[in-house]
Amino acid sequence: FVDYSTPLGCSQSLGDLFDQMLAFPPATRLRSFEALRKHDFFASLDFDEVEALKYNPLEDVLNNGKTVVEPDVIDWDAEENLDCFNENYE
């Protein structure tokens, strides 16, 4: 993406991961699983434990103490949120 910029609030390592995955030209992108595993963003993740099903990386996300109230999901307005996205990233 020529006009891409890392979203505000991203950590430096996540921003770098995005930059490497969206690099242009595509031949310079982070493209292999091995390279992805070695990226700093995943430094605290033990992929061997994930593969052995000893660790579920989504568990931390799902149990982060925040609750999604069902009506918030049901009443979500895609067009309104897309307009908000365009305001922040155009």
C-alpha cells in the first residue's frame, strides 16, 4: 500500500510487523511462516506450545477482562464505522 501508515496506538513492534507484511514491492514482504515466527512482535510467544496445543494465544484476548455486550455487536453500523475509518486513514 503506497498510502499506508501504521494505525495510531500500535506498538512499535506491531507497526514494524505491518510494515514488513505490507511492504512494496511485494517481493520484499515478510512472506514465510519462519520469518513471521522470528519477528520481534512474537518474541514472547512460544510457537512450539501453540503447535502442541498447550497454549491458546486467543485465550489472553478473550479473557482480558473486557466484555462485549451483545447489543453492541448487533447494533454495529458498518457504514458508520467505515466512514470513521476513512476519516482517520485517508
